[in-house]
Amino acid sequence: MQITKSTCGHIAKSKWTLPLFAVALGVVVFVAQWIGGNPRSGLVSFAILAGFGVLLLLGGRSETIRGLRGDGRDERFRMIDIHATALAGLAVIFAVIVGFLVELARGHNGDPYGWLGAIGGLTYIAAIIIFRIRG
């Protein structure tokens, strides 16, 4: 089976994609915490992520939940998503910068915040170049 752009778009717009992803991520987090010797916290993490997945799946009448899942997206919600993603990105960049500065002030080398900042900055520059070229 060949995966085409329309196939990927159909999968992304399915009401099952995000809920199943949340449950799968819950399983991965549980296993990671179990391996780390903390299975009780892993169960709590799994319950939170699985509960979020169930909420997304069963909240089908809510425009917000349908927009989050992808099956209720329109141009308006795409703009809301872009703005929300940008705001979340700014919050993460701010946290990375603060974490980096705190680590430097403690006499450490700033890792892993330096690497995270570099990844974010390089990704931003690459995106500017790519989107500029694409028009």
C-alpha cells in the first residue's frame, strides 16, 4: 500500500488518531517509568494519558475537542492551532532560556538547555528559510 498525502490527511483527520496516540504514549511512559523502578508513577502517568484519550474520544460534540482531534477542523480552527502552537513554542523557548541561565548561574555548563535552545534556534532559522523559498 502506497502512502499518499491524502492517506496521511485522512489519518490525521480521524477521530481515533489523537486518542490512540495518547493511550500509546501512556503505555510508553508507563514502560519507561517501570524500567526506571517506579511502576506506581507509571500507572498514574498511564491513567492520566489514557483518561485524556478517552475524554477526546467521547467529547465528540464539543467543537474544541473535535478541533483538537482533527475531525472538526476548518480554516478558523487551523488559525487557532497555529496561534496556540506559536504561544506554546514561546513558552518552551522562554523556559529553556531560563533553565540555561539558572544552570550557568549554578556554575554548570548549561546542559541540556543549551542543546535544546540550539535545536529550537536552528529549527526556527531552517523554517524561515524553507518557508521563504516556498513562497
